[in-house]
Amino acid sequence: MIDHIAIIPDGNRRWARANGKAPEKGHLEGFERTREIIEKAFIGRVRNLTLWGASLDNLVKRPEDEVKHLYGGFQKHLQNLLTYKEIHKQGIRVNILGRWQELFPESLQKIIQKVIDTTQGYSNYTLNFLLGYNGDEEMLKAIQSISEQKLQNPDLIVTPELIKQSLYTKDLPPVDLLIRTGGEPHNSVGFMMWDTANSQYYFTDMNYPDFGMTEFDAAIAEYKTRGQRRGK
């Protein structure tokens, strides 16, 4: 079993264009793939799973109508998350990380908080959604926090542990495998830059709405054939 897998679910809008559909239809299909992965990924595959649901750019740069549909999709599927029997049967704690408290509508914030509160007692696995999240912004916030602490305590020593504790992802282990769909083999805005320093990467040309458990298992199988040298 892998300790931590992160997914950049890219390609929803490209899938929609390729299939002659509106962008929101691509997001809806993406939500369905996420549900399939959630229902099956924790059965002997992974302990901690992180999905990037929306970057800051997704929320502030895309057309207002598309963002409203995205919020609507989050609201529906996060509400439904509480009915997934696997969440309760497997004891999966759900974390929502990022600037959702600043950016999301109040009704959506309440649902997110309900999901967090309902699953906070679970400890077997964690399911993490990054919402309103950019990696470079996360690191900037961490540096600002450490700078403020240093002003209060000039003797403060900046250590890797202090940096980690200043991140949104402070309670998550390092990412072992980062999966990116959508056919664009690159990172975006420093996605989890501290936590992916030693990650293995898996890129697929498949757009996220077409990415199911067969491809998920293929990524895991390839990961297991690679060596984890970590500088040795």
C-alpha cells in the first residue's frame, strides 16, 4: 500500500470540447471519476489521497458562469460524499485545504465544514481536497508566517520541520506518487512543492473524465517498478 498519492485532475474542459459539450459538463464528468476513485482507492491501494479540486486561478480567472457551475458541482458532490458508505466503513477522514473559507459561497462553506466535522473522528485513511489552492501561494504564506515568528523571536531557527508546520498540508505525509492527467506533463503553480520534492510522477494523455480505476492501478503498478533512491 502506498502512503500518499496526489492527483492533478487536468483535462475536464478539453474533454468537454472534444465531445462537443459545455465546460461544466466536463467538470461534472470529472466529479464522477473522483467518486469512483474515492470508492475504490482506499481498498489496499493508498492511505492518504489528495485531489486538487480548484486552483486560485480556476476561481478568479475563468468566466463567472463556469465558476458558478464549479461551485454547484462542489456543493452537490461534497454533500453526497457524506452518503458514501466507504467513507464511514473505511474510516476515512476528509480534509479540505486552501482558501475556500475566503472564496467560496457561504452555503458551500457550510457543507464543507459539515464534511470536515462529520469525519474528523476517523483516522484509518485521509482524503484531502485542495480548493482555492496554489502551491506558490502556499509557500508564500509559509514564508510570511515564519518571518512574523522570527520578528517575535530572533533566536528562532528555520528548520525543515518549521517550514512543514507552516504549510496548509502540515498534517500530511510527503507525496509518494503524483498523477497528472490531461496530456500536459508539467507541474502547475508549484503544486505541493515541499511535499513533492521526492515524489515519483506519472503523466497520462487521458483527460480526467476518462481516467478510471484501470488507469489509476496502472499508475500504481508503474510506480512500484521504480526505485526510490532519495539521493542515495
